[in-house]
Amino acid sequence: MKTLRMTFGTPVANENLVLSLPYPKEGVTQAEIETAMQAVIDHAIFVAGPNSRLGADIVDRTVTIVFGD
């Protein structure tokens, strides 16, 4: 499973906000991610909301069930 992780700076000293979204579209571009991150900043939907874009990455994770569900 792939997850898009976007990391933002906040006005709180030494604290970042990481927003993780599963299943990003294949081939998503840096420009698209930066636009989405700026929209999060511009809409101020968090109390101590993000005020800068620090970075983003796509994590590709494989889970192998060894026992149980």
C-alpha cells in the first residue's frame, strides 16, 4: 500500500504536522503535491495549523501476515 506523507511546519516551536493520505494517484507530481499542501495551509483547518511546507514523500509498504487476520 502506498501512502502520501506531507510534512508541514507549524507555529509551535519544534513541532511539525504530518498529514498521511493512503492511495495517492499513480504518477502524482511535485507540483500537484505542493498545490495540495498550500491549500491545506490557506484554508486554516487546524487550530495550530501548518504555516509552511517542509516536504513530502510516498511510502510504499508491504505487509505479510504471519498469523491471524
